[in-house]
Amino acid sequence: MSRQKKESARSSFRLFFVRGLAIVLPTALTIWILIAAYNFVQEKIAEPINGMVKEGLVRFTAYPVVTNDTVQAYREKLETGGAAETAKLERWEKIGNADILLRRDARRSVLHDRWAQYRYPLDMIGLVIAILLIWLVGRLVGSFFGRRIYARGEKLVKRLPLLKQVYPFVKQVTDYVVGGDDRKVSFNRVVAVEYPRKGLWSVGLVTGNTMQTIQREAEGSCLTVFIPSSPTPFTGYVITVPEKDTIDLSVTIEEALRFTVSGGVIVPDAQVIPEGQGTPAQSEAIAQDGTPP
């Protein structure tokens, strides 16, 4: 095989490998993120709540009912178990209420076994309870007294060492993503502006009109534009620019944010430059190896 054919085969392999990676990687990353999110919810939210539910059933209800034979079998299991089991039984006997604690622990063991038989549907109990608790907190904070208590608690957190350095920034991110109507930033259109200097174009999100003093000095209609930073669009710069110096882009807010997060790699479909209509440098690169620079 000639050197030219080897180079061609190598280039072809690299081209198709990159194409395949571009197809497989988003799907693989999406599945990984969903699995990681499920595991986090399951381990950090559902399991602790389910543990409290099971303990509440054992302590405050008669379920599950166990027979004397079951309790006796559980005692024998502890007596023939490891050091921890026998030490626990000895401690109960010294206290003097071994029978009560033994029956309760036997019920706890039976409940654990029954729960394991229907683990997946029952594990949803913890998630549902967590959702209801979050909803309840939202209802309480929405009330007059709830807002006052929340405001005082927030002031206290902002005074505590370490927390005061972290909490405000985390709060900004959460307010931006899921904040209430009175705090959430509302973007209504996407524009391109020459920022930070003439000749350099940035994609910005229009938040509304500007202050009247600025508009009066500019002698014309002005817009307030948020320029998100890459790859974290939660931070950025707010600028005021004459409306005549902006270019409206036919893209959605989500497409503009994806463009920013990806560092300009993910270009909205409506804004992709058709093949052969780019700059001379781009056309020359496409003619040489079939891919844009």
C-alpha cells in the first residue's frame, strides 16, 4: 500500500471516528447524567426518608405483627450471631426491657424483608414525601410570616463564617434557574452586539429597556443586554447599548445559551453557514479536506 493510500485511509478513519463520537457521546453522556441523578436522589433523598418511614411504622403502629415464635427465632439468631449482635442482646437484658426491645427489633427485621420484596415501588414513597415537603416549604415561605422568618434566617446564614462566602453565590444560581416571578430574569430576545470593543461580536440576551438618564444621554432608544460568560452562563456582564447598534438573531434563548455553554461549538441550525458560502479561508479549507476549519 502506497504512502498516499495509507494517509487517505488514516484520514478517513479519523473522520468517521470523530463523526461516530459526535453521535455516540451525547447519548452516552445523557444516560450517564440521568443515572447519576437517579442514584443521587435514591441515596441522598429517598433512602433516608424511607428509613424514617420504616422506623415510624415500627415505633408508632402495630405493623408488622410478629408471633412469639418469630421473636424467639430472632433471639436465637442474635445469640448465635457475631459479637455486635450478642453485645446488643446483653445490653438489652441489663437494661431490663429485653423482651420489648427484642420484639421491636424483630418487627424491624420482618419489615425490612417485606420492604425488600417490593423495593422499587415502595422506594418511590421517599421521593413523593420529599416533593410534598418541598411544596410545603414553598407554601410556608409564601405566607406573610413565612417570608419574615425566611428573611431573618437568610440574614443569619449570611453572617456565619464559611457559609457567607458560599451561600450568596449558590443563591444567585438557584434564583436564576428556579427563582420566583419577582426575581427571575426575563429574557425576551437574542441580539449580537459589538462587545467588548468594535469589531468583536458577542451574543447577548435582552432584558429590557435601560435607565432614562442613559437613554437621554445616548439620544436614542437603548437596550439593556446581558452578555453571558462561557461555559457558565449564570455569570456575565450587563451592558447598555443603543438599539440601532444591535443585530437581532433569529434564535431562541435556549439555543443562545447552548451556544455560550459549548464555547460556540453548538451553532443553532438556523445560523449554520451553508457549505460554500463561508469566508475564502473556510471555502479553501473545505476544498482541501472536506471539513470546515
